[in-house]
Amino acid sequence: MTRSSAPRVVGALLGFVGLSTVAGLLAALLVVPSIAVAGEGVVTAADTFNALPSFLKITQPAQSSSIYAKKNGKNVKLATFYVQNRTDVSLAEMSPWVARSAIATEDPRFFEEGAIDLQGTIRGALSTSIGHSVQGGSSITQQYVKNVLVQRCAQENDGTSKKAVAAATKCYEEVTATTPARKLREMRYAIGVQKRYSKHDILRSYLNIVGFGGTVYGIQAAAEYYFGVPAKNLSLVQAATLTAIINNPSNLRIDHPSNKDNGSANHYAKTKDRRDYVLTRMQKEGKITVAQRDRAIATAVRPNITPQANGCATAVKYDAGYFCKYVELSMLNDKAFGKTSAERIEKLTEGGLKVYTTLNLDLQAKAQAAVSASMPASVPGLNVGASNVAVEPGTGRIVTMVQNTKFDETASASAGTTSVNYNTDHNRGGSQGFQTGSSFKAFTLAAWLEAGHTLNESVNTTEHALPFSEFTNSCYGLGNEVWNVANAEAAPASMTVLLATEESINTAYAAMGRKLDLCNIQKTAFNMGIHAADPDANPFTSPPSMILGTNYIAPLTMATAYAGIANHGVVCTPVSITRIEAADGKSIPPTATKCTQGMSTDVADGVAYALQTVLKPGGTAASANPGDGVPIIAKTGTTDGAVQNWLVTSTSKIAQATWVGNISGSAGFYKTYINGQYGYGLKFTMDKTIIADLNAAYPGAAQFPAPPQSEIGVVAKPKPAATNDSKDGAAGTDKKTNDTGNAGKGNPDKGNADKGKGKN
């Protein structure tokens, strides 16, 4: 022995003596619970080892949730939500190289030993005690326990506050500290896990919980992220690479190509060294041959980084970003997924849910093409847009949801992009809704029939200045103002309500309103699900001008109401989710549609009878008729100057609402030229295609039943045409309408700036 080596030997001996106390304690503890060192056996040990904390029971760790939609009859993934990107899979869903590489490297005696690798533990403790680098020496069972404890630190100290971050950091330091106390606790817990679960359960749970760098957890997410394949398709080289990363995820991850120490320039040298060690261990343990090892070692580390976006950004691929966000917000506001907001967020981002939706991606693509062909994503100098949404009568299922812009909820969104969903209420997408114009007349007509009037009853069309005092509103007082109403073309001095509906004559509907209680019109609309899109910014009101559509309503709400009319007065709340599968395979029922009789069957059939005239020759939307012979109800809506433009339709099978207009500002679409035509006509162009596609997808629409004769009434002879007045004028076969009767000047846009990406 040389002099220079003597101090090291003495130091080692002294370190060993110092460790003997710890080793003695280990032996004393481990002798009692025989399962700690034996692969099988019955525990008759001290109570210290009998209790297993509930959080160590093998359960599903935090997993990502995904939203799906149908395409060509098959489910495709729209988006994924996660705090930790993880998807649990069984051992059968993992490549056999995964388990072989992990066991050979991390715990070669896994299937023979008990919960604790006694040899490795003592070797690691001895190395650490004499001043060498810290060595783990932990069995896979112990590593599983450690990972659960680390996860628990994050779960119990969730949040971004300084207090939460400090608590999580302290917890992490305690459960990862290289101290005898921490090691003994980890060992005790490992024994408890071993008593309760099989080796295969423990191995599966370990491979699903372990981290692979960043927010990537579990072998399935790691395989998809680093190599773009599912875990079951991992090759020997890929599996060995991922096993290598487990050793030190922060330093060995292979998604930082610019890293000087471990990047593309040096061919991920650190990871390759560890991977080659894994391959060597596999060969020594008999998992691969020498030839397999040598070929694998000669292979470079070649990542195929496939990021898994968190949220609805990936749904843009299917033009479904806005629908995806609607589903997300619906879940976060649905108490079926948790009593509190925090519980619902946790369920979505950690619950491993598979959310199957109502969206038909084939129809979605066609609707998007039709909208985009008419309204570009942006128009220089204007803040305008267009949207379309379709809903099934009787089920409330949302089938399509599109608009002219591209979904983008980042702060750097550019022109033609926005996070605001023009189809929905403010709490489901940020919109304040739009004035509906004459498409609201359907509810005035329903109130007219409910009050005992008929479709063939004649009304005066000549009065234009109508004092509020001539109207009744039992909901609240009206004041002393005067409502000025105008049409666009000549109309008879009087006409039937049926003809006034077909030609959308404003003064006729104003005359109808004087014979009704405005409060009852409002109640009729409410009974059909109508409500303000953003009641804080624009609450629903019922002055006389309400008759012609001055309230701000979302297209989805209008489509839902018209679906109710087509469904004989039974309106069903809109739904976007068909079923949800939890991580354990069990179903979680979402809040179902709620169907109510919003108006009587006779009244609904009377309204439908009148609205069928709108798409026929002479009606205000004749040019939008696809000519397929399908019975369809419809109503146009146009605010002053065509600032906002609507067409809402429904067959007995499918309803849709199209809006085209100003997001902010008041550009008049009668004179605004967009994409080769005046903006007023865009809704007809896009809807002719959309309605045809919907009818083809929903064949067999039934004829609407004729209403009772008491709803129709006796036809009266019209009076001669009035001078200096007009009915809704013709542009080709379409009547121009001035539907709000000077009651509203577009969308005043009270906020919702959306970082300059479009207001509504």
C-alpha cells in the first residue's frame, strides 16, 4: 500500500464504520417485514409497515384530456388539455423494449426482490457516506413512491402565488433530500405498495408517472413527444433513449437542439452516453444480443419532436378552434364536472377525459368554405365579419360552428384572427351579440297568434311615427318618445300579416305591436330561449323597437329558437358534448339538453306556415333557396343601412343561423363592396350552399303541418297601394329590408377590444 492511498482507505473504513449504524437500522427494520427483501411471502410484521397512506394507492395520476369530433364517421382528436402531458397506457400498449430497458437499467432484480433493492440501497448509501457522488440504489417500487410524493407536492400546493410556490418547493426538497429519514420513509411506503399490488401493476404505474422533462410525463406522452409514435411502436433504440432520459430529465431531454452540452451539434452526447449504458445493461441482463447492442449503439440519437399543444390551438387544423373553445368553456361552467371552478379545471386538465362532441367535421369544412368564399378573414379599413352555426331540432346538438376569421387566443394574433366567437354568448366566446333585425319578427308573430289574431288579418302599413303612448308594456313603463318606422319600397295601405311576413314589411309589424303587450312578445321570445348575448353590456329590453330586432343576440341562440319553431314549439338547449369517458373507462354524463314547450304546437305550426314563404319566389330570401324541394322556414334580418345582416332557417331536421356585418363601426352593407358583391347579398350567397349541404346530410325532412284554420283566418281584400311609402324592395329576387326601423345604428361595441384582434 502506498502512502498516498492510505488516507483514502482509512477514510473509507471510517465512513463504513459510520454507516454501520445506518446499516444496522436497515437490517433491524427489514428483517421483521420479510416482504421487504423477499419476492413473495406473507407479512406478519410490525404495524409500522402495515398502513399505506391513501395517496400511495395506485390510482390514475394527472392525465391530459382530449376533445374529439367526427370526420368520415370516425373520431379525430381536436385538442388536448393538461397540466402534465400524460396519457396512461397498459403494459400491453407499450413496446416490450420499454419494460426490458427500464428493468435492466433501473432494477435488474425487480421481479425477484421485494419492495426494496437491499444491495443497491446499501451500495448507494455507502457511496454517498464516503463522499462519492450520490447514488440512488432505489428499486422501481421505491422510485414509484418517490414520484408519487413529488406529484403530491404539486397537487397540494397548486397555484402561482409566492406562498404556493414556496410550499411546493419546500415539499419537493423534503421528498427528494438525500437523508436517512427520507430514505427510510420511502422504503416503508414501498413495502406498503408491494404488499397491496402486483409487480406488473407497480411497473405499469411507474412507467406512467415518471417524468421525461418539461411537462411530459409517462411513456405514452414521451413517445409521442420525442419520436412522434405511440408507446407500443417504440423501437429498441427509442425505448433505450427514453429510459436514459429518466435518469436526469432536465439534462438528458433531447428537445433542446441548441444546448451546447447536449444538443444537435454534439449529437446529444450526454443522452447517447446514457442510452448506450442502458443498451449495455440490457445485453448483460440477457434482454438483447451483443449484435443488437452494437447496432443500437452505432445508431445516432434522432429525435422527432412532436409538440402536443395545450388547448384549442390544434383544432384550427379542422377549422374548429371556436367550437373547441366553446366546449372548453361549457365544461368549465358545468357543475356536472365539479362544484367549484377549481374542481372543474382540475377535471379537464388532469382527469384524463375523452370528450366526444356533436361536431360534424365534414359539414364543418363545407360551411367554412362557404363562409370564407364570401367573406375574407379581413377587409382593409373595416372591422367586419361573418359566422354560421347549425343545430339539430329536438336534440340541441351543435353540428357546425364557423366564422370568417382564424381562431387565435395568443397576444400576438394578427389581422384576420381573433379569439372572439361571433356565434356564441359572451360567457362562451367573448361576443356581445348583434342586433337581429327582422329575424326577430318570428317572436312578434308568435305573440300575435297567441293573442288570438290570425295570419290573414289585415293591418295598416301607412303609419311611420308611432308614439310610445300607443303601445302597452306590462313589464315596465315606456315613456313619451316617438318611434319612427320606415320601409324600403311601396306597400299597400293595408296587408295581411302573412304577406307582411313574406315581404318583411316593418310598418305592418309595428301596427301589430300596437295591438299586443310588448311584455308578452318578450316573454314569447324568452320561452324560446332568446336572451341577451351579454346582459352586462347590452341587457335585453322591450321598447317598441324590440319588434324589429334591436336587442343583441348570438347566432347560436337564434338558430336554437328557430329549431324550436320547426320542432312544433319544443325548444332544446344547445349542447356540444355527446359523451365523456373518464380515465378509468367509466362514463361521466354531461349536462343534457333541456327541452321545453316554448310555444303551443298550433302557434308554432302557424309561425312555420308563414315563414315558409320567405324562401319562395317573392320572399326576402328567395335567392338563398337551394332548389332541392326541402320544406324550410326562414327569416331575413337587416338593421338600418344593412349594418347587420341575418338569415335564419330550419327544416324539421336541421336549423342554421348566418350573420354578416360589422363587429365594430357602422359600414352600410348596401353600399359596401366585398369580394365581388355588395355586402348585403353575402348571406344569400353563402347560405344557398350551406343550406344545400345541410339538407343533403339531413335527408327526409318532413312537411310542416298546416296550422288550424283558426290560426290562418279569412283572407281580406287589400287596400290600394299607399303613396310615398314602400315595402322591402327588390334586388333581383331579394327584398332589401330596413328592419330595425331607425331604432338602432349598428353595433355600438361597448368594449371587448380583444387586444386589437376584432371587437364584438
